[in-house]
Amino acid sequence: MGNNHLSGRILPAELLLIVFEYCAGFDSAVSLAWTRVLLVCRFWCNIGTNNSKLWTKIIPTRGIKGATELLRRSGTQPLDVHVPLVGPETLEILRLLLTQAGRVRTLSLHVPYEYHAELAHEVSLTNGFPQLKALILYATTELDDARIQLNNIFPHELPRLVDLDIRAEVDVGGMLDAPALEQLTVSHAWSDEPAEAWYLEASDFASAICRMPRLRELTVQNMRLEGTMPTKSVAVPALRLLTLEGPAIDVANLCDMLVVPHAASIALDVVLEDEEDANHIVFQASQLFIHRDSRTKRMLRSLTVSNGASGYDFVIEGSTTYADFLEPTEALHEYPTDFSLVISATEEFHNDNEEANMEDLAQFVDLIPLEGVHALNVIGSAAKDFLIPVSFREIVDDLAGLALEGRVHVDNFQAAQAVGANAALWQEKIPSLRKIQWSPLSRDDYME
């Protein structure tokens, strides 16, 4: 300990404080696990325990005594509070936190139904959480309906909330009256329960979004839409980032529901559930570029399509013939885009009609608005067939003059060999190209 004490003093207090702030920034299942660094020596301990801004995360895993000590160490700093599950002891901790409610800026809370009324009563005896800006709310059974928690426990906080994250397995539509909201996340976790246990009532959810004029970021994950779709599209004028993840049919319906500003980025992560979904989601994605009002053209930044395996920014699965995508994606050619083009070719792509498939691929590339493509990835064990001079020359011609951010990525040795053998052709057609990368990254790049 004596040596640690001496070595600890080598670092000035200001630098140690920066290190401690970095460590304290990590989220941990065990509250304040980072404080083990304070056991190094007395010098480190004094630096850590006497700086209130290191103690602003309150995760009550050490009982009422530990929570009291954390509040003491935090001084007058704003607080970020995470209560994993409200029970008899954590309810006492929440009562303690209510004495400092004016300092709570972020609250993560899971309140079982049997404690709703009691906690709502406790909050009603105070001014609530007047500085609360961000709320993460867990609701895991029908009785734990998020609407009950929001309306009964946080009636005064909702109009002021800027960031709301609802992690629920029940209906969360229609309960949001939060005009100041700038970020909304609705996340439904998958489990072994029936899929119909997780849903958004479509018209209620649309109505809620209409009442959020400041909404800048909307994320909906692993959801099902239920009920009648709204007859009119929902305008989200301030939106800058839209992220939708889940079954293809529900993602497609949400795409159709929302009118997103031209300046917004759109990221879609789609899970294919049957063979028809692939065509459906590609068609819906193409509709993102066609809207009745040309001023609200939507910008697709990434489209990930997967069948339970890994996905890419824009995937055309090799197991499906490219001709399947030609008609619905013709719309893509009408508006500029900004996405990565990923050509995914697995061994399943090999069949008796290989030459026709290559022709389909060339036609597909013709349909893509290449002036918007900023990266080209060639993925899969059959990708080398795309890179042989005869069949791939047309595609390289189409890419001529593009600024591909200087990189083309291939992920197997055979494809890399094919690219390397035709490096002169690539450099001639794409002057901005600096290197061709491939995985594993331990191998040298073919072009610098």
C-alpha cells in the first residue's frame, strides 16, 4: 500500500479527477463498481470522495444507508437515478430521493403495479421532480401499463420531458401528451411470450406523435402495429433521425404513416419473417423517395434487411434473384440518396441461371441513383464472380467518377485477388479510390 501511495502521487489531482470522471461514466449493474480504484491508496480515495460531481449517478444497490451516503457525497450536483425494481426497500430509497427531487434530471424506473398507488401518493405530497428532463420507464406486464405509470406518477413531469424512453411489453400508444418531447424511444423486447403481447395501437400512436411538435429523434424497436392505420399521414416537421427496427410489415406500415422532412436521416432495421417480406420492404423503402409533396422527400441513410443473421447497410440477399427487386426499386432512381450499396452473394447465389443473375445484378445497379452511393461493399464467398473483368466491367463503368470515400471493401481472399488483379481498371474509373479493403484486416490492402 505504501508503494501505491507513492505512485499515486505521481499523477496530479487534476489528472486523477479526469480519470475518475471517465471511470464513473460507465454504467454498471453494480452501483459504483468503479470506486474500486479508490482503494488503491488514501491519496486516490481523498481525491475521489471529495469531488461531488463523481457521485451524481444513484443506483441503489446498497440499501438506504448506501443511498444516503451517495446523496451526501453528491453535494448539490444534478442527479441521474436508476432504480432497477421498486420493492419495499427501494420504495424507502425513493422516499429519500424525493427529499432531493429538485436535483433529479434523469430517472430510470421500474415500478411494479402493486406500488403504483403508494408511489403516486408519495410524489403527490411533494412538488414531484421539477427538473426532470429524461425518463426511462419499464413496464413488463399488462398491469404495469406505461400509461398508468406516466399519468399517475408523473402527471406534472410529462409536459416538461425532453427525452422519454419506454421499455414496455404492453400497449403504450395514445398516452403521450408531451409537447416538449425531443427524443422518444419505444422498445418492445422479444421473449417467449406470444407476439401479440407487444403492440402499438396505430391510430393512437399517430395521434400521440402529432402532439409532439419538437420531436427530433424517434426510435421504435421490436414492435407490432395493431388496429386501423390512420387515414392521413402524420407530419413530424422537426424530425432529424428516424430509426425503425422490427418485422418488415410493421416497419413498412410506419414508413407509410410518417411524413418525414427532407433533412431527416432514416435508418431501417428489418427482420424478414417470410419470403414475401423481402419484396414488401424493398418496395416500401423505395416509397420513401416518392411522396405527394416533393418538399418532404425522405432521405434513406441505411436499410438493413436480415433473416435472423447479420445484416448490412443495404442488402440484396444472394438467395433471392435480383430480378425480384427490379420493378419495386425503379422508384429509387428518381431522387438522390445517400446510402451504402452492399452486394451480398453467398453460395446460395450459385445456380444453373448464373449468367442471368449477373445480368439482373447489372440491371439493378443501373436502377440505383449512383450519385448518392458513398460506399461499395462486396460481401460473401461468391463475390469473386462479381469482380471478374467481363461481368463486372459494366458495374465499374457505372461507378465511374464517384467519390466512394476512397474505399471499396471485400471480405474474402478470392474477391480481393480479383479486385487486385484489376486495380488499374478501378483506379482509371474511380480516381478518388485510395484503397481496397477486405477482411480479415490483418492482410495488407491491395491498393494504397
